Amino acid sequence: MAQRRTLPPLNAVRAFEAAARLESFKQAAVELGVTQGAISQHVRLLEDWLGDPVLFRRATRRVALTPAGKALLDEIGPALDRIAEAVQRHRATHGDGPAAVLRVNALATFSMRWLLPRLKRFRDDHPDIEVRLTTSNEPIDELPESYDVVIRGGPDVFHGFTSRLFLSERRLPVCSPALIARLPLDDVADLAAHTWLNVSSMPRLWHDWLARAGQPRITPSETLTFDHFFLSIQAALDGLGVAMGPTALIGDDLASGRLIAPFPNVSLPARSYFAYVPDGSQHASPTAVFYDWLVREGQQAARRPTSAS
């Protein structure tokens, strides 16, 4: 007969892990949906079950782990992660139980041009996770509600959040193959015969790119100005002119040949895309699953060449 396991009260273990990870009984209570007093009682129960020494040093506003508490957290945290991952795998394999909900907030153009075309792959690989996507351009600390993952430019630092780079970006001129067939772009000076597509929020893009290309005095035959990158990209796809394209948002168009970068070796730096998640949640499923998936997708996108052909 297999030896019976000696286990502590599991609700007490869960309360201890949350309080230790968050360094707060109050925040642990919010995360687990119980009262702060319940967390305190569970921790005391676990300490009584284990015997000396105590797990926390209590202060007025925060709690701090003792060396014994730190040692216990180092063992219990990964064990709970493995249990959560096992449950997720079981649900994915057997179709049991409701999908876990992952609340994601991302920039609007990024969502339309990069994230949405890839979400089906994520859903196919992780049917146990339901992504609920909201778009906005507000800074993280001004969002009216909380999210599991927030996608913004960076690097930035927000209190209470951990960030991870997953996609870099540069900016360079792009246009449709049909436009080049009508008006060749063999040299930077040829841009003078073209319509330049501008974005009102970034009026110096063309000026800065031409300076980097060594042709600062060129002027366009015409200009069209839009209030959003998405519109300027769409105008380029429709053959209306040459846009300053953010490489992360046009990578699929370049790879498919819908857009061409006639001068791929001259580009401007831009802010990269980061996933911001609440502190402590980057190792918890399903946030960790989505976190890692973003990085893999970003790495795959980075391997695509930017070409004029």
C-alpha cells in the first residue's frame, strides 16, 4: 500500500503563498476573494501546524517573510504553479470545465495590425484560455479597470507591474508594388515625385528619415496627412502614396508582398512593444502562457527580412 501523504491544510497553504508573494495580507485577501482576517487565520493555522519558527514578521502596513517563510515559499510557489498547469493541461485535453478568462488591454492599431491576426493561433493552441481584448491608448496608471496583461510601448516603469519586451520596431518608407510600377523608387531622390503620407501626431518622421538617408532637402510632389498610423498604412496599401511604416505593424504586409520597403537599410528607431503584467502574476497561468506566447510570436516576426523585393 502506498504511504499516505502528510499534507498541511491546503487552504492555509494557498493563503500563505498569496500573502508571501504579495507581501500583504490585504492584497492576498483581495486576490483570493476572502477577508483579511481569514488570511491571517489561515497563516496562523499553517504556522501552528508546522510549529516553530514563524513564517512572517508582522508590521503595521506590510508583512515580511522570515528565513523559514522564504524557504517554504520557494518550495510551495513552484508546486502550486505545477498544479495550476496540470489543471490547464487537463482541461485542454479533455475539454472539461470553463475556459480561464484572460483580460488583455492593447493599443488599438497594434491590436488591429499585429495581435488580432495572430490570436487564432493562440486560441487553437490554448482552447482553455479565453482572451478578452480591450483596446485603448491610455497610460497603464490611468486605466479605469485592471487587466491581466497590458500591451504598451516601452521601456517604461509602472508601480506594481513587471514588464517584458516582446517586439521591437523601426520606421521606414513603404508603398504598394503597384505604385512603384507607376513611379519607380530606385533612389531616395525619386521620392520627390511621390505623395508622402503623414501622421499628424508625428510630423517630423519624414524630416528625420531624410536626414538619416542623407537627403534632407527633398520635398514631395504632394502630401496627405492622417490622424492615425492605421490610416496611413491603409493609404499606402491602396496605392495613394509612400508612408513611414512601423515595421512591427507592417511585417505581415512586407512578407506577403502587399507592401514594399524600397530603402530597407535606412530606418528610424522607435519604441518597442512590452507586455506589462501585475507584479507576481508573470509566473501564474494563464498570464504566463500568454506572456510567453507574445515573446515567441515577436521572435518569429523579427526573423522576417525587410526587403525591397
